[in-house]
Amino acid sequence: MTTDVNENLLAWLKDAHAMEQQAEHMLKAQASRIDHYPELKARLESHLQETLGQQELVEGCIKRLNGSASLFKDMAGRMTAFAQAAGGITQHDEIVKGAIAGYVFENLEIACYTSLIAAAREAGDSETERICQAILEQEKAMSSWMLNHLPTVTRDFLVRSATPGQKAKV
């Protein structure tokens, strides 16, 4: 059984849409619980707005290829994000683990969009290639921000957790 380039591109765009749904729910869940790390909260909320825009852009690419987003994949992404958020709530160092997980997730997105750009180029779909390149730049910026701020989040957590009466978790 063979699958042509356009079929693969469409399937991977549906995967990207589900991935952005997962990102939306993870960002909302994490940002909503943060009280003591305002810079991280603000950046997560800013990236949430980018993520919502990315969902729309990817959905537009899917529609241009005569497809529709996969309800199953989108639901699976939401359920995964919920499970990740629920698991983090029980961790005393949720803020640090959440920041690390956020960095890892951004790099997953970077890899996916890098692959989508190559697939769109191979398919001759310059519009999808352009859109994925723009999204890739946003993901790279967020990944870089997360990596650069991991030491600060970690230090702030350690200071707060060592200070009597301070809440360090989020």
C-alpha cells in the first residue's frame, strides 16, 4: 500500500492540529495555577495566544487540502494534556517539572514543523510551507525562552521552598 505526498502531508497536518490542541490545554492548565512566578505565567499566556493562532493556521492548511481536523486526534491530545496537568498537581516541584516539560514539548513541536516544512516543499505546497515556517519560528522562540528561563524558575523555586511560610509549588 502506498501513500502519496499529499496524503501524508494532510495526515501530518491533522497531527499538528491535535498537537496544538494539546498545547492549548497544557498552557491553560499550567498558567491558571501559577501564582508566584509572574514572568513564566505571562510568557505561557502569551504563547497560548500564539498557539490559538497556530491552530487556526493549521486548520486553514487542512481545509485547503480538502480535509478536516481529526476529532479523534484532537480529543486524544486534549485527554493527554489533561492527564499531564493532573499529574503535575500532585508534585511538590510542579513549577520546575512543568517548565522542563514545556521546553521538551516545544522541541517536539519544532521537530514536527520542521518535518511538515519538508513535506509541504515536496508536495509543492508553498502556502503550507510558509505557514509552517512562521509557526516554527514561534516555537523556536518559545523553546529558547523556556531554556533561558529554566535556571531562574529553578532558583526561584529553591529559594521559595527553603523560605518558611513561602509557597513554592506554583
